[in-house]
Amino acid sequence: MRIEERIVILFSVIDPDKSRLTKAEELLKSGLDWDYLLKVSKQHGVACLLYYHLNRFGFQGYLPPAIFKELESIYYNNCARNTLIYEELARLLSIFEQSQIKVILLKGIFLAEAVYKNIALRQMSDMDILIKKDDFFRIGKVLLDSGYSAADSINTSFNDPLSYSVLFAKVDRLRSISISIDLHWDILTSTWMRSFIAGRVNPEKIWSEASSVNIAGANALALSCQHHLFHLCLHSFSHSFERLILLTDIFEFVRNYQDRIDWNDAREEAKLLGLEGTLSYCLYYTYRSLKPRDPKQIRLKTINADYQRKAILFLIQKKLKFYGLPCLIYILLQNKIQDVYKLTLKAVFLLRKRLLTR
């Protein structure tokens, strides 16, 4: 791993401790490729965290002025963009509340305010909102009336048994901002995952355990702590842990809510969903990446077979990115040979279907 990548990792937490800061300062004094440092931080969605810590702890003097200025620009532009996004969210939540429509806020739009405590730190490409599928067309009408358009055919996506969301977007030309809203009706985040775990997720349990929150000065719902942890892990897993910000989300969520997560209940529900190995690996990989000397937070059962862990780490660390990699990893995490065989057949069928529909 290059020095620049190590620096980015050290600053990819909200509250770096003294040992991280000492190590980071030591590395900043090395001969660095500053353009590469900037590039990596942007690729991993943590440029705002990097700027915040460099500025907060007085490390800006180690950077060339042009690089620090670029990071500063990214930070304040993100702050301005997120401010507008939260204004739009508050407007929509007010309409939903008046129409007695309940929605659950997911990922960045919840985390930036509730976990990061500073909306400038968490970059987001869209607002992710979980809805009840029965409310989809009512919410869709609100969005269409507000100037949004759907990225895909609404009816096709809604009726596809493997679909889990529809993306809406609009361009606010007055404020020069594009805003996207991803409406989800499932906490699963990929078509192969829905195919493999169809029928196991209990929507009623998810909604009944959701709690009230106030975000952007408006009322909404948040997933229970364990369901939110499931969702963050599955989202990161479905993207092959390709960006550090996905791991930071998990790490900081656990740090913030660890005492409110019922780990025994989480383990039992993960078993019912067939996700115990997946979730335990997500937590293992998160802490291995961001805080390797502190594995105590990994309270779900760890993977039994060492060959599984080594095989998965090899696939991820070698950056062997290809379509279906998360699916392959999920299959590798199965302990029963009959499950491996059954899921492999399903994966082949899904791949064939995808190739035929291109």
C-alpha cells in the first residue's frame, strides 16, 4: 500500500485518536505524490474528511498550497450542496407528513446529520429513502409534481420482482444543482441479493421497529440500529467495499450506536436472513481496514473457514473488480456445499438473463 493511501485511511474516521494523528503527521513529512493523495481521497469519497482533519489539527502546512486549496474547495462546495439537499428534503418530508406518508431515511442523508454531526463531512450522490411499496405511486406523484423525472420506466421497475428501487432526479437551474432521490422498497441492495434471499426479509418487522427522528428540522423515520447496520453492510458488500466512505459509514455507525444494538438479536436475525457470514465479514473487513488493532467490535460470529477469508481478501485487495464479484463472495461465504451448489445455479441463471437483456 502506498503512503498516500495510508494517510487517507488514517483520516477516514470522524475522531482520529492520538496514535492515528502521530502516524499521519509522520507520513505527511515523507516525500509524497500530492496529486495522487488528492486523487485517492476523491475516489474514495473522503476528501472532505481529509481536509477537515488537516485543517483541524494544523497539518495544512505540510501540503502544497494548491492541493490544500483544492481540498478546501471540495469541502465547502459539498457543504453548500448538502445544505440545498437538506432544504429539499425538509420540503418533501413536510409534504409527506401532511399526506400521512411514512418514509425511512437511509445511508448518507441520515448519517451526515445523525452520525457525522457535520453535513459537510459526508458527500452524497443522492437521497436514499425507504418507502412502503404500496405508497410508491403516491410518492412518485409528489416527486413528478415537484419537477422530478424517473430515470427508468416506473411501471417496469415497480413490477420487476428483482427490482428494489427507482431513481428520480431533477435539475434546479436557479441554484445550479442536480438532486436525485432513490426510492427503495427493500433494504437489500442488489438484484442477485433479492433473488437469493427472496421472502426472508420481513417488511413489517422493519417498519414496526423503525424510530422517529428529526432530520433537517423535519420529522421522518430511521431504521432500527440493527437494521441500519444490516443495510450499511449489505450496501458496502454489494459494492465490493470499493470506496472507503462505505467502510467509514459502518465504522462510525457502530461507534455511535454500539450500545443500542442488540447483538444477540442481530445475530439471530442475520441467521434467518442467511446473512450471518456476510455481515460478520463486512464488520471484520471494516475493522481490519480502519482499526486493525481493535477487533472487539466484531460481535457477530466470524467466518469459520480460514480459506474463505483468505480467498475473499485476495479478491478484494487485488482489486479484481468484475460484474458479479459480490455474488461470488456471498457464495464463498456459505458453509454448506448444497447451498454453494444451489446459489451457483441461481447466479448462472441471473448472469444468463442479464446477458440476454442487453
